[in-house]
Amino acid sequence: MHVTAQHVIRFLERVAAVIKEHRDELTQLDANIGDADHGANMDRGFSAVLAKLPTLADKDIGTILKTTGMTLISTVGGASGPLYGTAFMRAASVLTDKTELTPHDVTQAFEAALEGLKVRGKAQRGEKTMIDAIEPGVAVLRTANGTDEPFLAVLQRAVAAVEAGMQATIPMQATKGRASYLGERSIGHQDPGATSSYYIARALLDTLQEPD
Ligand code: ADP
Ligand code: MG
């Protein structure tokens, strides 16, 4: 299976729609352990990305993802904007000039995105952030890379791992970001950023599963 620039455009359209649909839920999660703006931040950022997509229709995948990252950084005020922005820009940097991606390219892009995120946020797994959702998914992609398992099956397992990682943030105590100010009171709540990461991962799977 190959991922085309058209798939990437449809993926970003779907992310914008799904984030809007779950905006209140993301805000409520952030109200529990943060400052109740994650839904608004993500919706502002991906609505701005959506508005730019018509100008990107004939561009390569590196350019589309780089523009996405820059747009998120410039429109989202919260911590999540620079973090997701860095992730998209790092993915873009390993996909320069590509108009079609192999499963190997997709895996490399996610590895680069995760690495960029961890450096930018200085966070590791277990700190109750989006990394707790993303890293298990990337681990599935990495382990399956080069095997003959169909890529959609790999991606399904990766998204299931992201979902489990999101749920695993509930019992964690936050040690990064705003939620860390709460100390032990952050325990018992699902992390908002891990939740938006799950919706983004599922949007990719749903886009690639859709008939052309
Ligand atoms: P802010 O915290 O500035 O209000 P958001 O509410 O939009 O920004 O995003 C909060 C989310 O950002 C958290 O739920 C967490 O997943 C993520 N986050 C915060 N700090 C970090 C970090 N240092 N590394 C990774 N993710 C982080
Ligand atoms: Mg917030």
C-alpha cells in the first residue's frame, strides 16, 4: 500500500473535522487537570490548517506536512501547538519532495515526529503526556517494519496501542506541562493531549481504510 499526497490532504481534513467534533470533550479533560483550552487550541490550529489545504493540493507530502507544522506553531498558543507543530515538521523533514510514501516512509516519519516531540517537550513515557499515547503506536510500526504483515493491519494494531496508551495516562501522575502543577491530584484523569493524539492516529487509519 502507498500513501499519496491526496491521502495526506484527506487525513488533515478528517483531523480538522474530528477535533471539532471532540472539541468540548478535549476541553473538559483539560479543565480537569489544566486550563480548559486544549479543545479550543486544537480546533483553532487544525481549522487554520484546513483553510490552507486548497493551496497545497498540488504540493509534495513534505511541503504539506511542513506547512501544517508551521501553521500549528503560529496559531496555537498552548504547549500543544509547538509540540504537534514540531512533530509535523520533523515528519516533513524526512519526506522532502515525496509524492507517495511506502509503509517504511510512514514509519520513519512517525519515528522522526516522536523524536522531535520528546526533544522539544523534554518528556519521556510515564509523565502523563501525549508521548504516552504516541510512543506505543510508533513501537508497533517499528517492530512491524520490513515484515510481510499488511500495512493496514499494522496500522490497526498501532492505533489500538495508541488508545491503550491514552487510557494508561489515567492512573499516572503528571510530571510535565500544566497538569504537573496539580501533583498527586492529576492522578485519575485522562490526559487531554494523549486523547487528541488518539483521535489524530485514528483519523489516519480511517483515511487509509476508506475506499479511493
Ligand atoms: P497548555 O498546557 O499550554 O494549556 P494544551 O492544553 O493545548 O496546552 O495542551 C496540553 C497537553 O500538552 C497535555 O495534555 C500534554 O499531553 C501535552 N504536553 C504538555 N507539556 C508537554 C511536554 N513537555 N511534552 C509532551 N507533551 C506535553
Ligand atoms: Mg491547556
